Amino acid sequence: MRKNPVSNRRSLSGSSNKMQITPTKPLVTIAVITFNQERFIANALLSCLRQTYQPLEIILSDDCSTDQTFHIASEIAATYVGPHRLILNRNYKNLSLGGQVNYVMNNASGELVIFNAGDDVSEINRVEILTNAWLDTGQPSGVASSACIIDADGKQMNHRQEHLYKLTNGKQLALPSVLLAEMINEKRYWPQGAVAGWSKKTWEMFGNLPDGFVYEDKLLAFRAALHAGIMVTPESLLQYRTHSQNLSFSQRQEFDSDTFKRNIFRQPDAIAFQAMRDCNLADIAKATSSGLLSSGEADALAKWVNERARKEITRQGWWSLKWWQKARRFRDSPIESVLGTAISVVGLNAYCFARTVKDKLTGNK
């Protein structure tokens, strides 16, 4: 067991202590990452415990929840007698999404690590289908599927087709050369993190994500583009839940005061894109030293990374002005008046900060 000074880990075996691991049936990990999801965690964890694939390791990692999330998960784990290996972890302090991913990837025993958020529900054959597709395509760096979007009550909203480019003949492997071309052509080259799984081998080549980072899917897909590609299968294997507590809240049709207050104090995206730029450049260097990229390819890709960072930071500056505009909506009541004024100041300062970072990246004074 790997030691972690910020977490507490307990290993619980199911009814079988020995798992049969073969080249055609490798050990796979499915990770349930949670934070304050007491309403949804039972369905999320049970959907993983009911997976048909074996041998399977299940890691539940709770990011220092302040509600009953970990207690509910512990009660379910205490009564589990199935075939899978179950591990519970609770962080002593909040690590954020990037820290959670680092913990899971560093401690997972599986060759493939599939993620399941604490409010999402995996179909019973999700791990089996993703693992078989991953094996059939030569064990690429990433694997993903489609998802069915549900609301807080579990009602289906619409179907979401995940793809990197047009799918042909069902399953499709996006090789690094294709992914790199997609990046440079400004097309979406990554699957949403909620539907994805990632190769432990690729992770060990590049290492940890930046602390506090929330766009883990972009960084992991970038690494996949440098290493062994991403496989996408069109089956809908996950029920992806959207509700007021989502980390990614932009898909919701309504934008309420509580959501606004919660997200205004998140890590500014200008800082996040700077961290992503630095991580991308470090990964390019590692890929070059490993012989995955030529020096010419590395230079061209680094140029694209820097240019994308400049564009995104500028865009986030304008987005901060939209935050400022939205703040005026919440000044109607005495309780909100002070908050609205404070948010206005935060929005303007965020814009100035974004422009400052942009100038730093471009070398302008």
C-alpha cells in the first residue's frame, strides 16, 4: 500500500481474495471520486460494485467531504460481498479534482483506470465494453464512450455522442497523428473526463497533474495525443448527471444566484490555462526525450500551445466582464447587494489579471 500524508486508505476485499489476472483479462480499476455528493453517492458506488467485468479494483476516493458522503459509502462497503476488490480513501484535506486524479492514478493497481464521478451512474457493462475495446485496439492511452445525460432526479435529458472526429464502423481509434492535427486545427481533441479511462502506462511516463487543476481531461488527452492515442466507442455507457452542484455548470439552462456565488471564487481560468500551458510544454519535452516527437514536431507543437494559451487567457478576460454583468442580477435584495458589489470588483480584477498574464506570456510590457 502506498502511503499518502493527506489521505486515509482502507482496503476491503469482496467474496474472493484472489483475482484471476491474464493477458486477455488484465486488472482494471474504476475510481469513484467524490466531494459532498451525499444525495447521489449510493447509486454511483453501487453501479460500480455491480460491474460485470473481472478482475476489477474499485477505489472510492472522497475529497474531505463535509456532508455524509463518505459515511454512506462506508456503510455500503461494509456490506459488500461481491467479487471485486474495494478500497476506500478519505483525504484529510481537500485536494481538488487534479489532486484526486493524482491520488487515484498513483495508487491504482489496474492497467486501465476508468473514472466515475460521485454523482454519475455507470451502466453495468461499462468496464467490460471499455476494457475489451481498449484491448482490441492495442491498449491506447485513453478510452471513452458516449453518455446519457440525466438530471438531479435521474430523469433522462438527452443523449450525448462523444467523439473526437466522425466515427466510422463503430469503434474508432484516434492515433496520435490524427489527434495532433485536430489540436492544431482548433477542433475538440479530448473526450469529456466523465466518460473516459486512461492507461496507467501513459500516466507513468508523464507523471502528476498540476495541483488544484480542474481540466484534467484536456491534459490527459494531450498526453494521449503524444503517446498512444484515444479509442472512442459509440455505446452510451454512463448516466452523466447535471445539477446545481456540478463542477462543470455551464451546460445548465438556468444560472441561479447560489451557483454564481459558488463559482466566482473558483480558481480563475486564466491561472488554469497558464498551468495547462506549463504542463503541456513539460509533456512535450518528455515526449521528445522519449523519442515520440522529433525536435521539429516539438517546436511546432510548443508554438501552438503558447498561441492557444494567449487566446484562452484573452477570452477569459472578456468572460470576467460577463461575470461582472451577471453580478448586477443579484443586487435586488439587501442580502445580495453587498455580494453583488464585491463580485463586480472581483470580476474587474480578474480581467486585469488575465491581461497581465497574457502580456507576460507574449513578452509585452
